[in-house]
Amino acid sequence: MQKIALVTGGNRGIGFETCRQLGHKGFSVILTSRDKALGEEAAAELAQAGLEVAYHLLDVTNRDQVSRISTFVEKEYGRLDVLVNNAGVSLDGDKGVFEVEQMVFEETFDVNLYGVLRVARAFIPLMIKNNYGRVVNVSSSAGSLKAMGTAAGAWPAYRTSKAALNALTRVMASKVKEHNIKINAVAPGWVRTRMGGPSAPRDVAKGAETILWLATLPASGPTGGFFKDRKRHPW
Ligand SMILES: NC(=O)c1ccc[n+]([C@@H]2O[C@H](COP(=O)([O-])OP(=O)(O)OC[C@H]3O[C@@H](n4cnc5c(N)ncnc54)[C@H](OP(=O)(O)O)[C@@H]3O)[C@@H](O)[C@H]2O)c1
């Protein structure tokens, strides 16, 4: 049976590349984005290349859209095998923790943490029903607690949101491990995208590599982990 995968923030960057690689692996991909025109254009580009890609609107901060897409997926496909929570924002630049506006913290957490929670809550029941699921939360090395005491003060909202996402990953994974659902976090490395900027050493293909690995884990694979380049990354 053809597997169904959904990617958030699929219109560009690592999300778009993840859709492309999943398509090449034979998945039926639901590319989602918060901007309809950009998402449709991205999905059309992949469909033109012969991949099975459908488009659906999804702003992960919008409860109604989350509810609508989970209803759509259940009706249309009856299953969701892979969920890649890729959508993310980095809004605080190099301001320190006491300089970044409270609102910036809240907006960052609304996408990077609560967005993942909203979307996961909407789809986990369907995964439990089918006794199968692979959820990949796109985190960051910047969210590693190990690095936090030593790194300079930049991106406090971004870094704490990804640390919280790592914690959420562990908590969610332990809850569903009896249902053949694996939930892992991934650090893609520093990747050349709009967020990563032009000086980043990695291309999107490398950035998406471990996401694909986690999205296609066998039943014996790990859950509740944090990975970079297919190896465990320090929390
Ligand atoms: N690039 C790096 O070096 C790097 C390193 C570590 C981790 N990451 C993580 O990798 C993921 C992808 O980042 P990227 O580098 O590909 O960045 P990017 O090019 O800036 O792409 C971010 C994507 O997230 C989407 N997005 C933002 N807010 C959203 C929302 N509320 N609902 C739905 N989609 C939303 C964006 O949509 P719009 O086009 O509408 O803005 C865009 O599609 C992020 O979670 C990021 O934190 C990246």
C-alpha cells in the first residue's frame, strides 16, 4: 500500500526538499504551507517532475486549519503514515534574552512548539487507529541544552523553543510507543535556506537526509530520540 506523508512548511527550504525526497521514495506527499499560492506553486513543481504530491493549506498556528486538514486526510486517505513537523521560525536575531520582546518569544513558541503539538494532536489518533506512524520533529542543535550554557546569547526564543520541542518529542514518543508510532527530533545542521542564509555549509539535500531516515524507520527503529546525521545528538 502506498504510504501517505504530510510535511508542514513544505513550500521552501528543508520542507520542500523533504517533500521531494519523500516523493522519490514513492510516498504520496501532502505538501502544506501557510501561503496558498506559494504552496501550490511548490507542489506543482514536484508534480511536474512526476512525483505524487498534493497541496493543502496549513498554518500551524491556525486551529481551524489544523482541524480541517486532519478531517480532510482522514476522509481522503484514511491514514497518515508520516508527519514531518518542519515549519519553523527564527524571529529574535542576535538580541539577548532580556532584550527580545515578550511577543517575539510567544510568536516563536506558537510555531516551533505549539504548532507541532497542535498538528501532532490532530493526527496521532489516526496513526493509533492504523497502528503505524513516523513523526519527525525538525529541531536544531541550537536547542541542545548542552550547548546553551556556553554559546553566546543570540536567538534565545528560537533556542528555548527548540529545547522545548525536544522535550515534547520525548513526552509524546513515550505515550504512543505501544502503537508502532515513532516520534523523533532531528537537527538538520546548518543548511543554506532563507533561515540558514547563504554561508551555511550544507545544502538542503543533506539537511533532509536524516529527516528521511527517521520518516522511514523500521519497527525496530528508535523513538523519543534526538538525531543529527543519523547519530544520537546530545540533548
Ligand atoms: N536552515 C538551517 O540552518 C536550520 C538549522 C537548524 C534547524 N532548522 C529548522 O529546519 C526547519 C526548516 O527551516 P528552513 O531552514 O527550511 O527555513 P525556511 O526556508 O525559513 O523555511 C521555513 C518554513 O516554515 C514555514 N512556516 C513558518 N511559519 C509557519 C506557520 N505558522 N505555519 C506553516 N508554515 C510556517 C515557512 O513558510 P513561509 O514561506 O510562509 O514563511 C517556510 O516554509 C525549521 O524548523 C528550522 O528551525 C534549520
